[in-house]
Amino acid sequence: ASDVYKRQTEGSGRYFHESWTNTIEGKLDITSQVNMHHQLQLGLDAKFHELYFDEIQLPFIQQPYTEFYHKRPEEYSVYLQDKIEYPYMTINLGVRLDAYDYNTDAWVDPSDPNSELKETEMQYDWSPRIGISHIITDKATFTFGYGIFHQLPTYRNIYLNSERDLTTFSPIVGNPLLSAQKLSAYEFGLRNQLQEEWVASLVGWMKEYSGLNATERVPAFPFSYTINKGIDYATARGFDLTLEKVALRTNWSGRLTYTWSVAKANRADPWEGYRNTDTPETQPKREILMSYDRTHDFSVLMGYRVPKGGGWELFGTKPFSNFMTNLIVVAQSGAPYTPTVENVPQETNSERMPWINYVILSGQKIVPVGRFQLKFGLQINNLFDRKNVYDVYNETGKPDDPGRRANNRVVSGLNSDTVYDQPFFYGPRRSIQFFTELEF
């Protein structure tokens, strides 16, 4: 008996995994210019998948997690679009129909493990879209766009634990009744040519996500379990302001871009409900700021090009002829994080890390060699070697100070101070890259 126990518990590999996918796809796209004002596009697409997944998690415990499925889902889509063109306006009208069948069985009620099983049926999603570009004056244009977009869940969230084994510790079950996740997107913009070489634009946008994949605890008897559901939601809204200079009469160009945005959701990822054992009563009921939110995003690009035969003359030659250089400056709000006090989490994502900023400098020289062009280049990333903070300790909000408890463990000798050295809390440092290219 001791030998059997030894074979079960020894080893360090947490996963034994094998998976593969075969997909057969057929597509047909047709474009026809019906008349001078209408261009019709029609598209058909069909995908037939064969999915194989076999995994054992934590094989060294007495009752490891096992997951196996071999499924053949189908996906179909058809779209129709009309591009309407007039001298003062362009309109794109379109509609898309998606159909899909997971080709498996499912509980009639995913929240009742005693409910009957039924075969999945074909599901359908309609996605209308419209885009308008209207000329206001000879230098100003107004644009508007609206569309609904659908995306299928990850197939693992559909077929997870297809045998519906609820005897493992904290079991989780996929849900073949899940529908596609939905995105409704709105956008409007104004573009104005201020002068011959200067163009300004303002674009406002909003995105609403619904039916996002989530996990929810079902307190059933005799075995509680977690089920995948399409119940989460999120929003993102903001605007982009751009000022651009094109190189027409001068050798330099540039672009300044500023984006203000807010990204919120009721949960950070589909598995948060599983980790927190959320039930319908305890699941988050309001949107919170997401860790990927960046309120302010600012960038400047400046480029200067010396044409062939141009530039300063030095000892009868022009070393900067056919030379181009670019300077990019980026500044961005730090990511939100959740502070802790005495190891107790405070309001989610209520604090922010420091701003991120870096500079990229590059240059390129073109040397004609017969019928070919030889290019020599140099690019310096993070020119000033700034230590940008990408992660912090939640207790202190710093990347190099884990907090009072951790520091006390170091002082008492329970931990080495190197345990809390986290170089990945910082972004990439300065790097210099040289390159050559031969064009022919």
C-alpha cells in the first residue's frame, strides 16, 4: 500500500495535457458594383471543428482533476453590405447573421444538477452595422458608426467537465447553453484640415459589452459546484484627439495624440466568480474600474527626412543624404490596483500606480548600391532608461517595498530579503538595436 501511495504523490508536474484541433472552413465572397452609387458585397462562411482535449490537473493528489472531451462544433455566417457613394457622402449599410451549434448535451437548467439533459440546438445572432462619412465643407468631414458584434465563448467554457463530475473538490462545469458575447459600439468623429499641412480630428466612442462569460457558484445538494454563465457586463468610453502635420513643403512631420478613456466591468475576468465562490446573491452588482484602464494616454511622434542629395556638406560629401529619424514620446496613466491594510483588501482598484513614460529614438540611412538599396539603422528604446512601474505591492503601493509584515520577516531571519526582489514589477529598461536591410 505504501508503494501505491508513493507513486500517486511523488513528482512535481501539475498538469498532464494533450489537445489538438482540426478545422475545415469554406468561404465565399462576392463583390458587385451594381451602379455608380451602390456596391454590394455578399459573404458566406462555414467552419467545422473537431476538438480534442485531455488533461489531468494535480495528478499527485488522491482525487486529481480530470478533463476530457472530443467534440465537433459548427459555425456558420453570412453577411450582406451595401456601400452607397455620393460626392458628399458615403454610407456603409450591413447586416451579419451568425449561427452555431455546440453539438453536445446540456442540463435543461444549469442551476439544477437534477434537471434533464437535452441536445443543444442551433443558435442565431443578428448584427446590424452602419457607417456614415459626410463632407461638411471642403476641409471638414463628419463620421458616424454603429455596430453590433458577437464573439463565441472559449470552447473550453462550453465543454469543461462534460461528464458533469461533481465529486471533486470545488468542481466547475461548462455550459453548452451559452450564447455569444455581445458588443454594441458607437463612434462619431470630426476631421478638419486647419492648414495645408495641418489636420485635427476628434473621435468619441463608447462600447457596451453584455453576456460576457462568468462563473457562478451553485449551492446544490449534496455537491455544490460552479457553472459557466453569460451574465457579466462591461463598458468602455472615451475620446481621441489628434493633431497631425504631414510633410508636404517641409521635411518634417509629426502627430500628437491624446486619449481619455474609462473602462469598467462588474468582474475582472470569467474565473473571478469561481475564485471568490460568488453566488447569485453575492456576485458584484455594480461596475468597478478595471486593471487595464488607462485614463490618460498621450503620445508624440516627430519625424524628419533628408531627401536624396540633401543635408549638410562635409568634405565634398553629404553624409545625411537619404536619412530619416523619428522621435516618439509616450506618457500613460498607471494601472489601478487594490490597496490592502493589515492584509485586508480595500475598495477594488481604488489606487493607481505611477505614470508610465518613455522615449524611443531611431534613425535610418539609405545607401543605393546599383539596383539595390542598403539600409543601416539604429533604434534606442527607453532612451533615458526610466524605471517604469508595471506592478506594486498592494500594502505600500511601491515596487520595492513589500510592507511592514514582510520587512519584519526579513529582519527576524524568517525570509531572505531577495524573496521580495521582483524585477518584473518594472518595465523594460533601455535597449539599443542596430539593423541592416537589403531591398531588391
